[in-house]
Amino acid sequence: MRIRLIVAALALALGALPASAAKAPKAVRIPDAAMSQAAKLRDQALASDLAYRITESLTTEVGARMAGSEADARAVEWAKAKFKSLGYEKVWTEPVTFPKWERRSEHGAVLGAHSQPLSLTALGGSPGGAVEGDVVRFTDFASLEAAPAGSLAGKIAFLDFQMEPKRDGADYGMGSRIRTRGPTAAASKGAIGYLMHSAGTDSHRMPHTGITRFDDGVSPIPAAALASPDAQQLSRLVAMGPQRVRLALDCGWNGEATSYNVIGEVRGSSKPDEVVLIGGHLDSWDLGTGAIDDGAGVGISMAAGALIAKMPKHPARTIRVVAFANEEQGLHGGRAYAAAHLPQITKHQIGAESDFGADRIYGYASSLPENAHEADEQILSALAPLGITRLEAGKGEGPGSDVGPFAQQGLAWASLAQDGTHYFDLHHTPDDTFDKIDPGAIQQNAAAYAVFAYLAASADGSFGSSAKPADASASH
């Protein structure tokens, strides 16, 4: 009797719950026919040089395209025309407005008995100005933060941290922090200028730029990155005794600009209102021609969609490729996309972005729920012939940069991790040019993105994208 009462109570409780809570989510799998088509698509993509040629076109015809510049506007027109020429069925733009930063000139030099020029570049977001001061060297960010208040008054802070090459680019976490947070920390201690060892892994006389930010209430100071050999040179000089440096930058914020996310779609055959989102960012810094960062990502994702468009039958869902605006200065395009499309988040099956160069993809990870485990394994099995294995936890998994803001709000995501061992040799430098792209490697990337997007768009069932509560998404 007691057992029957318990069973009855459970039945009543389950009956009181919504159907979605009382029933386990449907298992998601990919039809066998789609798996077979994906294998053919993979072979076709490996034989195609389309991603390479798209990247060549962007970096040659437009070149560097810093957000808000005349070249940025030309890149938007290039992307619209390229999508159309590749056979995308729908192409449109969505506006993205942001503060405009400009670089005009930059100079640095050691003064005094060891007078010599320094190869450096202004950090994006730095104000202009000319300062002279004695150099105070720090070897890590914690030491700079621990400097006593006022101890850097009239000085130029020099943070000398050397990144090490790693496949997952792990050292960039600290390199980026030193770039974005270092100038504020130095200014808060009274410094009149800031120099850093470039956030890179090369030994060339090529300084690495990148964005920095100043906290409210902190007066911005001229901030620049030294090429690695120059940082080493300055370190040796400081070890000999006090050194005085002159830093002269002509740069700064200049109003607002509007650019555009450029979007192309390959329409789904049976669920066209549901989308698989892939892309790269269209803007670049101004020193090189933005080949690895992120012309390659644009080329890879555009090519993947174009290869799917040529298939005899499109997958069930729509493939949406986005060339995001102004990633470099604050994920402006990714944030704008997330804000504009949050009401349709459940219609987004999954998102992934290529923004880590053009070397070979070696790992795969996703945020897919347990009920989509079989589909996730099917995707991985189709990627395996490309040399791609499951990523080890904590080693490179996570949404791409511009997909990140939407993922924080509940978008399902995947990571196709590229080998970043040499990425930071070129990142944000004058040396980021098309000749650094390896044709075979970028074809492997395009094949991986094409297979991933096609299978995700063919899956029988949802990958679970849904809006998080406002407080949950804001806490990430």
C-alpha cells in the first residue's frame, strides 16, 4: 500500500509539471545520409583553393582595414560583392557604431649617452602626446600593480613580459592583460607614459599593436608596445643604470564611426528559419594587411558556406556566414549581432567563429547538452579524417571572439581549434600579410568548417540554444 501511495504521489507530481520538465529532452542525431554527404563535401573542400583565393582577394584588393577607416568601408563593399559572387542567396548588412581611433605617427628613442631609436607602435586607444622620463622596468603585471601610489610620478613604466609559443596560445591571456590593463595601472601610480614588451612570440623587429583601455577616473597616458628585440635592448640598458626615454605619439579618439556586419545566407531546404552561424571578423589593425587576423577567418567561413551552396541539396537549416565589424577594438560587431538577434536565439542551432589564424585545426569541442552527445560524436567522427580530435578540457575550447557575446546569452557553440604555435609571431604586426597563409592548411580549415556547418544544419533535433536569465548572462 505504501509503495502504491508513493507511486501515486509521484504520478501526481509529474502531472503537475510542464511536459518539457516531465519528459527527457529528445536525443539528437545526424541522419546517415547526411553523414555520407559530409564525407563527400570534405573531399571536395580539401581539393578546393577557394578559402585561399578569398583571403588573397581581401588582403590584396582592400589591404589593412582598421575599423572606421576608408578601407573599412571598402571592405564592407568587398564582402557584399564577394558573398553575391559566391552564390549566397541572401546578403545584407547590419550597422555597428563605435568610437573611432586613429594612428598618425609614432616615435620612441633612448636619450643620453646610449642614444638610439626604439621600434615601437602605439596601442589602440592610446592618447597622443610627447613625454620624456626615466624608465622603471617591471617583469610582471603583479609587480606593477604592487608599486606604491605615486612611485612612478614623472616616470615611464616599462613592463617586460615575454610570451612563449604554445599551441593553444595560452600565454596571450597574460600578454593581453598587460596590454589592456597595464597603462591604467601605470597611470594610477603616477606614470607619464607606458611601454610594454609586445604581446607576441617572435624575435623580429616588428612591434605588435592591439587595444588598451583606461578606467574611468584615470588620466590616459601615451602607451606603446616595443618590438621584442627593442624590449630586450632596453632591458639590457636599464640593467646598466638609469635610462631616459622619449615617447612621441600622434594618435587618439576622433568621434564615432559606423561600419557593418556583412551577412550572407545559404537557405535551408526544410527549416530555413533555423540557422547555423559561422564567420570571421572583417576589420584588421593597420600595420599589416590582416591576413591571419582575420582575413583567413573570413575566407574560411565564406568558402565553407559557398561549398555547401553548391551541393545538389542544401541541409535542412540555413547556413549564415557573418563578416563581423570591429572585433579588434572591443567585439563591437559580435555584441551588435547578439543584441539584434537575441529574440531569435532559439532559432540559432549553434555558432562557431574562425579567428585564430590559418594553421591546421587539431581539436574540436562544443557546449552541446547531454541529449546531443551522439550528434556531437558524429560531427567529431566526420572531422577525424582531417586530423581533428576531441579537445582536452581547458585546452583551447570556447566560442570564437565575436560568437562569445551571443554564447554568454545562451547560444550553443563549437570550437574548431587551430594550431596557434606561430600565430603570435605575426599577430597585430606589419608582418601579418598574405604570403604567411599556407594553402594546404587553409583548405583543411575550410573543409572542417564546411563539414561542421553542414552536419549541424542537418541534425535531427535541437542543440539547445536558449536565452539565459539576464543576471546569469551578465555574470559571465
